Amino acid sequence: MLAARRRHSFRQIATRRVRSLEAARAFVDQVGFCSTFYVFPEGVACLWEAVAGRRRPRWPRHSHHDPDVGLTWTLKDQLPARRHVFYGKLLKGHPILVALDLFPAFYALVRGRQRARDYECEYEAGRLSLTARRIMAALGRESPQYTRGLRAECFMLEPAKTHEFDRAMAELQRGLWIAKTEERYEPSFSYRWDLLEHWLPREVAEGRRLSRERALDCLVTRYLRGAVFSNGALLARLFAVPPAEIDGALARLERAGIIRRPPIAGHRRGLLVSASRPARSPVLPGWPRSPSTRGPPCAPSMSSSGRPRARGWSAGRRGMRCAVAPPPTWTSRCHRARSRSAAISPIGSTEASSPSTSAEGCVGW
């Protein structure tokens, strides 16, 4: 049951495959963050799996001619270039796509209240390499820059210095100092880099206002809504935080009723399950893109055999559809018809200027 819910959420089903840019953006917004091609053993959504519509697809022998690999590569280039998501090496050194409404939580967990100019303090404290310091100084003088121009600014155009430059760039990406904003293919292949403060100023400002405890609560809540289940040890390993901090976050979320520990045969009490399903459905084209608005809860439905179906999902001619009414602020004819029949009130706040005060509302700013 839990594994089936995870496959449905991660779109590891042929009928729920990601086939367009809008579907990919809705998928990232639903799960919070996902990898591009790498399959995390801890259970993280993967864009390639969602495009292929199956779990752990085999890498093709001729990958340049595979349609699923080609579409995944195009989507992971276009989403950050259009500033729909953040792309960077945040989890265990692997690149992931992060929804912009969740990115402040990552920033608060990694950088806290630091600004871009604080790289000098990090270097003096021994937490930043000399090459990374030179790259930050070059981007501080002029940004954004393409890779070749940035290497020229740092006097690292020699082939022997390529490994040192790449290692410093990966270090700055993991530390959320810089961001890759574009991949250029003509006239030659190159990346474009920018300071994170310049590229996402609003999200960085929100992350600087978040406490570390609130940020961890948001990350765990959003992850479990997409992954459905996990345990404390896997969460500590995934987010690279001490187990004591994870235990504190889980205790707070359990008291708030956001997660629960169900008694499942064959598992100890360490199994964690999200107490709520994702409120937004990626198959609905009209959901607002404001990160501060979340949809109402799904209404239960019954199958043709009389058994209760998964809450909020109903079978249609084209597969599973979410029986969710849009927020009541809309004036569409569809909403008025549904609101009269369902009379469901919305959840969450519509204020986008500051994060919510509760752990439940902290997922959507």
C-alpha cells in the first residue's frame, strides 16, 4: 500500500508519465525536490523515472537516441533556465531540482543568515578553499559569467587546472554560493554561472529569516508528502544532519499531527508515514503558481466494487484524476459548481511575504 502510494507520487506509472515542461514543473512542485538521473537509495523522486514511467529504468546502450533520456535532459536544462526551479548539487553531491517555494528551507539549513560577501569569513575560518575564494571574487566583480570567461578571470585556463576548477565549483554549489543558470550549446557548449543572491534574491532573503529548526521541519514534511514513508536514519543520511536534529524535528511534527508512526507488521516503530496527502495535483492545469497558495484537501471517493478508493483520486477515462476543487478565490464556473456540492474550505495562507508560523503551513510560503 505505502509502496504503491510512493510509485503514484513519483510518477513511476506509465499512465502518469511526464511529457511536457509544464508537467515537469508541476512534478517538481508536488514532490518538493527530485534528482535528474541519479536514483537515491533513500527514496527520492527522479525526473528520469517520471519521464520513463517506471521504477529504475535501465540506461540505454545508445542514450543519445533514447527519447526518455533526451526529454529528461531537455527538461533539466529548460526548468532552471526559465527560473522555474533551482538546480544544484545539494544532496550527497548529486544535482537535484528544487521547487522555489521549498528552496528557502535548503538555504537556511546550509547557509543560515550568511550573505554572498561572507565568503571571506569562510575562507579565513578554513571552510572555503583558495580556488573557491578566487571564483567568488571574480563573480563579485562581474556576474553572470560563462565557464571559459570565469576560468580566464581566475587564471585557470590551462588543462592541468581543470580538475581543481571543477572541484571548487562543486564546493561552491554545495555551499549554495553560486548557481548554474543556463547551459549554452551554441557556438560552443558552456555553463553560465551567477551568484545565488543575484539569481534568487527573494528566496535567499526568505531563507535568511528562517531558523534552522523551522527549515528542517519544512524539508522533512515536504519530503514525506512526496515519498509517503521513511525513517529517521534515512532522513539524517539524506539531509546530512545529525540524528539528534532529525529526532527533534520528527518529535515536533508528530506532536503537530503531520506525521505518524503506524504499527505495521514486520517494521519497528521507526517507520514514519505522512499523515496527509499532497494537496496539489499535477494533472490539474489551473493550479496557481504562487508558492504561498495550496489547494484544499481531497474528498474521499468509492470504487465501483464498493471499496473506498485512495482519498482524493477518482478513475476517469484517461486514468487517475484528482477530485479537488480549486481555491475559493477563483471565480470560475467549475469552482462554483464544486464549492456548492463539496463546501470545502481552503487550507493555508495567501500571504507570500513571510513564512507561516506553523510547521504545517511552512511548506508553502
